Amino acid sequence: MTHEIHHTHPEIVKRLRRVEGQVRSIAAMIEAGRSCLDVAQQMAAATSALASAKDTFIRDHIDHCLNGSADDLEAQLLELKAITKYL
């Protein structure tokens, strides 16, 4: 099953690319012996950015993909329960 690309997807991809860069920088910080506080702060920032991208993606899916007919209600409910565990 393929899903359409929603208007939020390009922004989510941009955020993920930024997180990817942050993670590479964090690894370089550790290798360079930077302070634990600096590394921990950057890890927290990357974690927060990733969580934000995930939440936006899941909420977008709920808003736009779970809108089928009444005949699909049970399947939609199962999908909603499955995806909300990642929030």
C-alpha cells in the first residue's frame, strides 16, 4: 500500500536531514573530547527535533489518511490504535 505525499512531508524531511547533521556533529563532539554537558545538550536538542518531526508525521497521517468510508471504520480504528502508540 502506498500513501500520498502530504504538504507536511517536505518539511518533515528537512527536519530529519537537520537531525541527521546534528547526530553527526554529536559524534564528532564525542570523538573530539568535548564536555559531557555540551554533548548532552546537543543530544537533547536532536532528540527533541526528532520527536517533533515524528509527532507532526503521525498527526498528519491521522488527519489525512484515516478518512475512508464507514465500511472501513473497523480497519481505520485498528490503524489509529496502532499508530498512536508511537506518539
